[in-house]
Amino acid sequence: MNVKWEQRKLSSIAHQTFGGGTPSKSNKQFWNGDFPWIQSSDLAEDTIRGVHPNKFITQNALQISAAKKIPKNSIAIVSRVGVGKVALIPFNYSTSQDFLSLSGLKINSQFATYSIHKIMKKTASQLQGTSIKGITKKDILNKAIIFPISGKEQVHISSLLKYVDYIISLQQRKLNQLKRLKRAMLQQLFVDKNCKQPILRFKNFNDNWEERKLSDIANYRNGKAHEQYIDMNGIYTVVNSKFISTNGKVKKFSNKPIELLKKGEIAFVLSDVPNGKALAKAYLIDSDNRYSLNQRIAGITPSSDINSYFLYILMNRNRYFLKFDDGVGQTNLSKKDIEEFKENYPLFDEQQKIANLFSKIQILITLQQNKLTQLTTLKKYLLQKLFI
């Protein structure tokens, strides 16, 4: 469409603006009512929909506290903790003081929300790394918004983005279902410490599972320092904590094979900061002569009667290892800690059946995650190209 676009301040596209307020937490007459009171945590990061209020206030709170009644189809903009979050609210609501809301919009509400979301995301990225914790409501209202004069074009743009958001939400739902399926299968197909047989079992397997120490079913070795051999043009991938914690996405390379890993070995993170997400995370090596084991990473080589993928599932972020993290100091798992790890194991054929099932589920999860990533990238592209 060959339509002119117009630039205005945000303050000029709404008939009314609202701040927010928090009713006194000590006054029981203000809380557990039926009127939604929204906090920043109730909004999602990358969508303008899907607001899920967790707290509700009373009519009494609306009348005599700092909370305000804001009409439906208003735009809620986070101004402090969580800058970058923006949502179009389809119901009457109130907010904490961390919000500015625009009501009685003079342009298409969906178009305005997408545009403001883009503006606030840019603002959030500019605030990163600074000591500034938020943005004033005055500064938000002074920001410029550019929009097509034609209401029809506003509708076309917002409708396309709404459809992409809908597809993204469907794909996210599928991904969540697959992850729930995996968690359920982990509970059903593996035994706990007090049982010798799982709840769910493949046909023709009836034997009890046997408890064994890791030292009885695998060999342990430590990695070695690679710092002086790091070379981004190297041919060997250095398996360090960052590599494992990002599932192989963040890589360093070495020009020397310091401690080569073989296909079927498991690389295992031994050290992390308090409450870190890398501790006890495992990575299954998928090829020979390609990966080199870094220091503070253990190399676990399963014996011939242990399926590598089965052991990888058992070890990955197992609660036994996580209990060593006291939440205060850095955790450093020792060789003894690892080798004392006890679990129940079935015979090899059953291990293989279970491993094959989980491998297939993980492939589906990865494919679904890739679809979601592609759609999210498409949405970012559209936001860049459809707005001035």
C-alpha cells in the first residue's frame, strides 16, 4: 500500500493514561477479591498476549487504596522491573506501580501494542548494563510512535502479526506437551531407589533391575587444561562447562587433541557456582576424534553391558549430584562422588529399548524447538520490516 505514515508522541494516541498502585498487603480487606491486579511477572517476554493474573483485589481496594480500575482493551506497559514487557489487556484490570497503561486508543489497539512492544524492547536493550532500573512514565509518553494514517493498513499489519503469534503459541504448546511426555516417561520407565521394577515396561521384560555403583559399570577420567591451545581455527571442539550447559551451542576450539573423547562417552560437568544450571549436566559424545575433554569435566566410559544413552539419561542433572550444591560456595564434585553414584539397571536389551524411545522423543523435541525458533525469527523480521 502506498499510504503515508505519521509520527506522534505516545501521549497523543490515547485518551487517558493510568499509573498503578499496590494496596496495603497488611489490609486483608484489600486482597483475595475478584478484580485482577497485574504484576510484571504476569506478562510474557515476547508476546503481547497471554496475561495471567495471579493476584486479585477487592472493590474496597479500588475505592480507597492506590490501585486504579483500568478499562479493558488498554495497553499495559512495564516501566520498572521487566522493562520491555507490553500487553493488550482484554479485561478490566489494575496494576502495580511498575506500569503505565494507555486507554481509549485513537489508533488500532493491536497495531499500537505491537509498535509499543518493539519500542520498549529497544529501550530495554539500551538499559542493559547500566545502573538504571527503569524508565519514567514521562519518558515513555514522550517516545515517538510512527503509524500508517490508513486504519485499514494498521489492521492488515496487526492481523498478520497476530496470526504469527497464534502459530507460535500452537508450536510452543506442542513443545510443552513433548517435554511433559518425556518427564512422564522418565517417571514410568525408570525405577526409584526402593523398587526393582518400573511402573511401565516393554513387552517380554520381567527381570528385576540391579543396583550398581558407577565405578562398577563405567571408567572415570578427568579432562585437562586447554587454555594455551585455544584456536578458533582449530579442528577439535573443547568440551567445557559452557559447551555442555548450552548443549553444544557455545564452542571453543583447540589445535591439539589434548584429551580426545570417543563416540559413546559421556562428558560430565564437575564444578559450578551456587545453584548453577551447569553442575552435573551431561553431554553424550556423538563421534570419534572430534572432541577434547577440558579440565573440571569428567569423561565417563560405559562398560560393554551399559547403553551409553541410558547412562546419559540417568546421570544428567541427577538429584544425587545436585545435593552436593549447598547454595553458598562453589560446588566441586570429586572422582569419589561420581564413582559412588548408585542406580538401578536392567539388562542391556531393556536399556537399549528405553534409550531408543528417549532418543526418538528428544529428536521430536529438538525438531519442535527448531520450528519455534524459526517462527520467532520470522516474527522479529516482520517487526523490523513492517514498522518504520
